[in-house]
Amino acid sequence: MTRKANIQDVRQLSELFDQYRVFYHKDSDIPAAENFLKERIEKEDSEIFVAENDGKLVGFVQLYPLFSSTRMKRYWLLNDLYVNENHRGKGYSKQLIEEAKELAKSTDACGILLETGKSNDIGNKLYPACGFEIYDEVNFYEWTNQ
């Protein structure tokens, strides 16, 4: 089952979020994860959906709003998608992506943007299977202040 996350989910969600960050080679910091997610939910500056199994959170997707000037519409950035390794292969990722698509439709957004590493074999199979197309007509650049 998937649904929109709420403030009562923050404790369990922060554990999943921490697992996600560790997967991407960041140091574990559950208290900071809890603060970050609590702030996102309270300020309503992201949309988070969770997957549940027997009352326990097993996955999540987090999207941030963007805007397309050329299309003059909202665009969603699917920034985070994670399912606990013990619950993978059961369709939770696809269910969470469907929640993201419904959000895009219900907000009259022009689409959903995401990026994943070239070495992410699972993601690079999952996203096309869910209707995403690789967009190779532009170069993606990043500037970081670190």
C-alpha cells in the first residue's frame, strides 16, 4: 500500500531516509534525517509518498516542485526513491512511481524529471519500464558549493 507521508511517519521515514543516504555513501545521521524530513513536511516544500507493509514503512519517494519556463507549468523533480533491501522486488518502487505520476497529473504538471547514475542497473531498467524516457538531447551540468 502506498500513501502520502504525514508528520507521524517521520520517525520511521527518517530510518529509511538514512538507509538511502548511506546507500549513496553519506554518513549515517538519523537525527539530522528526522529534522530534514520534518521540515520538508511542515513547510510543504516537497511531496513524500511512502510504501507500507503490515504497518511498517518499507519505501518512499520524495519529489520537489520545479517550474518549466518554456512550458509555463509546474515540473516535478523525483529526487529520492528508496525501498528497503528486504522488500525489493515486490513492486513497491513501481507503486511509488505511480503515486508520483498521479501527483504530476493532479497538479497539472508538464512532467517528472529524474536523474540516476549510469551504473544504477536497477534504476536504469525500472524507469523505462515505468514509462520514463532517457533524454539525451541536452548536457546536464552541475555546480556545487562544497
